Amino acid sequence: MSAPLNTARRGDPESGRGPAVSSDALIDLRGIDKLYAMGERGVKALSGVDLAIELGEFVAIMGPSGSGKSTLMNVLGCLDNPSSGTYRLAGRDVSRLSERELARVRNREIGFVFQSFNLLARATAQENVELPLVYAGAGARERRTRAQAALESVGVLDRSQHRPSELSGGQRQRVAIARALVTKPKMLLADEPTGNLDSASAEEILALFEKLHAQGNTVLLVTHDPEVAARAERILHIKDGRIVSDERRAAPAERAPPPSSPLEPES
Amino acid sequence: MKPLAFLRECFRMALQDLGSRPLRSVLSVLSFSLGIATSVVLVALGEGVRAGVKDILSTLGEGQIIVTPGRTTGIGGQRRAGRPVRIRYEDTEGLAAHLPSFQGVASYFDMRGGGASSYRYSIPWSPVRAVDREYFNVRQVGMVEGRWISDVEEEEGRWVAVLNEALAKVVFPEGGAIGQWIEWRGRRMTVVGVIRDEAVFPYTLFLPYRTVMEMADARYITGLIARPIPGESWARATRELQRVLGGLGGFDPNDANALEIEDNSAFTSRVEAVTTALHALVVGIAGVSLLLGGLGVANLMVIAVTERTREIGLRKALGAAPGSIFCQILCESLTVLSVGGLLGIAAGWTTCVALGSIRVSATYTAHARFDPASAALSLLGLALVAALASIIPARRAAALPAAEALRWE
């Protein structure tokens, strides 16, 4: 039911399904606000965010700490509901779902990659990759074959029986990416995926993301590092809870110029 | 996911997580099983003490009224005033028919002095109590070996004897008293039984009433033991006894001095109150130790949940619904609790068997009674504590917000 791993970049039949939507974008945020109750006055972490991301895009989200970047990531990753506004993911309104339904969306549609890998220390690479399939309700045999396929696609199949402590940082992040890919989600959501890696490993991981993007995966990269962001096709800058610039780039290899000319957020 | 497969998955993950913290898992299992074992043993000992005290009370004359004739009160010169009250043995035969409030009535005659000897051993001073066949039924004391005096032996005044336990131990130290002869005041009697009667002198010899009548003037009884019907008002029963005996002895039933009435119901009810309080205390301590064990497990699981906040966040990000997190934590604590509980009950049972019976005094042993009812009660308490100890941390884990849990350090 989820999009296959190597799907075509356009024309996913699912994006047109569901209730009537004006946009067939994979991600469609409209007027998203997020308020946190803090002290007497609430803190507005996001205010009026409009954003559309198409299937197959490679987007970097940049911003200083406290800019609302993490909050945006939580909303995009269905880890948190927005206070107001609507969020359509693949045509489905996910902004008012219950915890249980959100868990299902996270399981099927989103693959998370974290800065600190977040692998279970006591489980092997294989078991770590199988974990999302456990929650998806897959049988043992299906889990094994799909986990091995995912490990192979990121080049660490030979490490499948190793525990995270026996792996290098780069290998750990590859296992984590395999885990994100194993349910064949509609998008990968990576939060500072190279933050804990040396530059060589970071380069490998970024190359892997580029490769996955080239295979048709939608990749959202949250980072504060301009060099990392420069690998993306499109860079969003966020500040004080608003998207202040949205740049599209033709070639991903070039360096990103500073966000001197903020564009209107696409809607 | 199918429920069964889901549950199996939960247990698999729970066991994996428990296995990854072996020391802590073992310690918490042990602490909980210790709590269970303690409560099982305490309850068993409490039951044993209660049953033991009940035994003692019955040998001391619980549920019986002992009457001995006294002297009538009276103003000087008045007829029958200040005379000793006498009740004939013949008159007491068939007395039970006139005492509807009583289960049974037995009269006896005590004789002092005289040594008793067997083929080899002797005791210089052994009192005799002449009894009828009802005595054993009314006293309800324990038969150590042999049997009580039969109807025929009583009626024909045969030379048979029943020994009190302490006497049997003196004159037949090697045991095997039954069938042997015992000599008292030059007469040889066949021993037919040994009883344990704690309300009389320990070296007492029990002989049939008619046998004693041949040896001594036993026309007038020394005393009378009567057992009221259970649930009968003791005050009413006592009045009835006074009225009937007053008719027999020719005295005023309202004369307080004519009969000495030994009624230990107040004493036994006090002892019973103490035992019940003691038992309640023991059960209370057992309950507290059970609760402490359960709280230990709850504490362990709450800590386990807190230190795994990030992991729970990750699981949620990967698609774990609150229900499956809840189930996983529940499975973990239930595993600890059920393993600990079973171990504890097994250990408690073993301890009860090992303790067996504790000899408190020469005549009283306390039995650690492992009774299934109290074990079932412990299990019930255990289940209650287990539910409490599991649900609190599991709910806590399930309610963690995913986004914050992921950022938790």
C-alpha cells in the first residue's frame, strides 16, 4: 500500500487519491501554527507556515536553533499535531489524527533518520531494521527478507548480525537508513543525519541520500550546516517560526549561497 | 496485527529487554519472591498458632462447665444452713435427660494418694479419677493411644485403666502401655488407653466409676462436667444446671455458695481474642510484605520506563501505537511478577515443609500449616499488586509524547 522504493518520481497513483485536494503535492501544509503552553503566555513555535513538497523532492530545512525547525520536523513527521492549520500527507489530512492513527502514519509513510542513530543497543542490525515491520504487523519471514533487502540497498548486508557497538558511525547510520527505508515510506525525514559523523562518513551518508533521491525517494533533511544543505535541490530557511526563504537549485553539487533574497513560500 | 501474534511479539521484546539487564531482573524477581515467600510462611505460621491454641483451649476445658459442690449459705440455726452439699452418683445417672441445654454431662470422683507401678517402674503419688463413659465425650480430649473405657467395663466395674499421658511416660518409658498391667493400691488393672488431659494432675489414672466404688466410698461425686450445646446461652445453661442439682442436693438453686461453678468461657474468649488479634497482625505483616514486593517491582519498572524514554520515543517514531508500548511494559512487569510469584510460593511451601512442626513445649507443637486457601489468598493479593505494579509504569510509558521522548537525554 505504500509507494515502492524505486518508484517513478511523478505520477504516483496514491497522491491523487483521497478527498478532494487542490494540490497533488506529497506534503501540503496550510497555515500551520504550533503553540506551546509555557508560563502565562504561550510560545508560538510555528506561525502560519505554508509549504508544499512534491513527491521525489530533495529538500533541506535550515535554521538556527530555536527557529522552529525542530517543531516543523515534528509536525512533518507526524510526531506532533499542529495547533491550527491543515497538513495533508499524500492527500490525507493528518493534522487531527489520534495518537494511534499517527503511529500508523509514521509507520507506513515516514522513515526517520536521527542524528544519534537511535539504534537499539542490544539488538543486531537485522533486528533493528525489522523493528518497524514488527509494528506494521509483518510475519517473521517477511521481516527477515525485507530487512535484508533494505540492508543490502545501503550496503551493510554483511553487518546484519552485528550489534551497533560493533559498527562504525557511518555503518550505524546506514543501518538506521535501512530501518527508515524498510517499510517503503513516502518520505525520508532526516534530522542532522551527519551531525555525529566524521567528515568522510558524513560524505558517504550524504552520497547515499543523493543516491536514494536519484532512485525516486523523497528526502527531507533538517540541518544547520550550509554544506549539508547544499546537497539538496531545494533549501528552506526558517526563522522565528516562519519560512523566510525557499530556494530551488538546478544542480545539487554547487555551494549554497547565503539566503540573501528570501522568496515567498510556495503554496 | 493479529492479537496473538502481537502478544507473542510483546513477550519476545519484553524477554529480550529483561535479558539485557540480567542483574536487575534477577534482583527484582528475588525481592518479589521473597515478599511472597514471607507472606506465605507468616500466614501458615499464623494458622498453625491459631489451630494450636484452639487445641490447648479444648484440652483445658473449653466449652465446658465444671461444677463442684460447695457449702450452703445460711443464717445460724436455720435448717440445712452451712452444710456441705452432697450429690449422689446414682442420682447423676440419666441426668442428661433433665438438662436440655447440654450436650453431655459426666460426673467424676477424685481419690488422692497411692503410688502406681508397672512391672518395673513406679510413681509414688498418682491420683485416681473415677469416671463414667460420658467423661471422654464431654471433655473432648485427645486420645494418644488405645481406647476409652467401654460401656461394659464401666457397668461391670472391670479392672481397666486409662492413663494420662505423663503417667504413661513414667511407668512405661519404653512405650507399649496398652495391654500391660498397672498396680494401684495393691490392685492390678489392664491399661486400655492413654489420653492427654491437661486440666487434671498430669499423673492421673482414670478408672471406671464402679471399679472405684468397690475400693472406696465414692457415693458422693467430687464434681460434674457439663458441656452446653454450642450456641446455647451459658448463663441460661448454668441456671438450668443449678436448678436441677439443687433438686438433687436439696439446696436453694439461687444459693451462690452451694456450687462452685468453674466457667472458663470468659477466659477462652479472651485467649481467642488475643489469638485472633495475633493472627490479624501476622496477616497484616504478610500483606505489607506482599505490597512492598509489588512496589519494588513497580519502582523497577517506572525506573526502566524513565531511563528508556528515548527508546520509547524511537519506537513510537517507528510506528508503535500507545497500545503496543503499554502492552510491552505490561508484559515485562508481568513476567517479573509471575516468575517471582511462583518462585515465592514454591519457596514458602518448601519453608513450611522444612519447618514442619516446631516443638514449643512438651505438650504443644506449632505446625506451619501451608493451607491452599491462604496460598490462594496470597496469589490473589499478588495478582492485585501485580496489576498495580504493571499498569502504572505501562500507562506512563504509553502516554509519553513521541516528539519530546525522542529529544530526552
